[in-house]
Amino acid sequence: MKKVILTTIAIIILLLAVGCGTERSWIMGDWPGYEGVEDLAESATDVVRARVLDERYEWVNTRLGPPDPESEIDPYDLCTIHRVLVLEVFQGDSSPGDIIEVIQLGGELDGEMWHSYDNVGFSIDDDLVFFIRASLREDNPGFWLLSPSQSVFNVLYSDKSIGDIENDIALESAKSGYSRFAISVGELVELAEVNFGYINSAWVDGELTIDIDAIISQFTDGEENPQRTYIWFILGAVGIAVVSGLGIWLFLKKRKSGV
């Protein structure tokens, strides 16, 4: 019995060791704190509602400003880049139907895995409001979150425009564990009215003018997130090892008892 258990544990350790060649690092950003929508909007170049299409990992030049001629080395960090479909615009130069890239520190590439304590976990088709700041670099044209815990918010009603949701409805932070930080629908509507006089929206007279499902399918057909695939492989392998070990133990136990 002990041998069976030890063998099972050894198999699990071996399976968990798959990918040991990957160097893992834990990182944490130094993010500012914000008092509310006005404070966030003042620091953001764009405030948009968007659906998540996909993600990939790249080494990104994380200097937000233009190249520094006095700097010999520009900082490159491993990042996760999310492509998102813009549905509504409350601030900035984006338009409904645009596909933009939102960047977060952390990811897995080239034998390295950077785990960021601060990252917001996005899934395909998530409906979110982003407070983001555009990079000024031509080699990094994406957008950065102002703060993971305070600049991404869940949209509760995906079938309608923000302007058609009751003003006092709260949109909570999409960052796990930060549900107490929220903004109201009314605050977003007011922000759009200050900037444009209206919400620049993909909804017209209550009807959505963009085929979101068709666009999402273009980005997801035949594609797998490498990090999620790795995690599911490990979990599946561990599950098989545990079940196999228990099966062998039960077989030997019955055999020993003469059943």
C-alpha cells in the first residue's frame, strides 16, 4: 500500500515537473491610487467599453514615452496583449468597431513565465469598461491599464448600451478581490456627455450594429491560449495519475484480502 501511494506521488511530481525548463518569476507593479471616475478620466487618454477577443504574449518596450536618446537600454518586459473590440467610447479617439490592444505585465514566452500579482484575468467575450492610457511609442502602439484594480470594470448588461442601463447601477472592478471599488453607469454617461455630448456607441436606437459573435469567432477559431492549454494538461495529467494510483491500490487491497 505504501509503495503504491509513493509511486502515485512520484508520478504526480514527475508530471508537475513537465515544463521545469520554464523559468518562473513573480512581479508586482507600482500602481497609483484613484479617487473616482474624474480622477481616472484625467489620467486616461481613452475610456471605452469593449469585448475581449484574444490574447498573446510578447516582449514589449514598457517605456510609455518616446525613445530616450540618453538611454542606452530601453526596458523590455514580458507582457500579455489583449485584443479587444470597442463597443462604446466615453473618452478618446477610438470608435465603435475598432480593435485595440490592451497590455498587461506578465505572460509566458521563450522559456520564461512572469506571474504578475496585479493582472486582471480576462476571458474571451468578457464585456468590460477600460480606463487606459495610449503608449506614445511607434513600436508599442497599444494601451496600458491605469491600475488593474481600479481601471477595468464588469458590464452587467451585455445586451444593451450603457446609456440604456439605470444610472445608479454600479459596475464593479473586474480585478478579483476588489469588488468594493465600483463606478456608476451615471458617471460614465456624464463623462461621455462632457467629452462628446453623447455616448459614441455601437447601439443605435437600442439595436446593436456590430456582429460581435462573428468577429469573436474570427479570432478564436482553431486558436488556443498556450498558458491555459498547459494548465489544463497538468491538471488532467495529475487527475489521471491520482485515479490510476487509487485503482491500483484498490486492486492490490482486494487481492490481498482474497476477494
